[in-house]
Amino acid sequence: MKSFLLKTSILSVAIILTKYLLLYFVFPKSEIPLFILIVAIFFAASNFVQYLLLRTTEKNMRKFNPAFLGLSMIKMFTYLILALIYIWFYRESAKDFLVSIFVIYVSFSALEIVEITRIVKQKK
């Protein structure tokens, strides 16, 4: 779990730095309000779901697949609801936000899948 926490921390910092570098050099007129909060939500959700999945694999491997699918679905719907709320309040930055949240989602999802796959293979 500590390894995953470190990797998600590095990923979060990399995403934030990339965003600010892109805004400074490539897209200076574009701004995404609350960007750090969005990354923090993804960070917290990823670590929480990883913790729950690790607990599931320790207790009973047969419950892993339903737990993984259920938690992934809950997480996706939560992200969707938060994205709709954000777009409602910050309509002027909706396009930039959607691109950013897609990149953040894919980045965190890839890391989660790689890590949980590695852990499940070790458990078998």
C-alpha cells in the first residue's frame, strides 16, 4: 500500500506540474479553476479504492472481481456527478476541464489497474 501511495503521489505532482507548464508555455489563456482539488479527489479516491481492494484480496480472492467491478462503477459515477457539478458552476472552462479530467482519469486508472493486477498475480 505504501508503494501505491508513493506512486499516486508522484503521479499527482507530475499531473499538476504538467498542467502548469502547459498553461504557462502552450495555453496561456486557458485556466481550470480548482485543478489541484480535482487531482486531490482522484488521489484520495484511488488510494481508498486500492485499500478496499487489498483488504478484499487478503480476505477472499473470490470476492475480488465483484468488489473491483462494483467499486469501479461507484467511482465512475461519483466522478461523473462531480464533473457535472463542476461544469454547471464553471461553464466557461468546460472544454478544458473535460480534457483535463479525461487525462487524469486515464492516468490514475492505468496506475490502479497495473498495481492491482500485479498484486492479484502475486496472491495466486
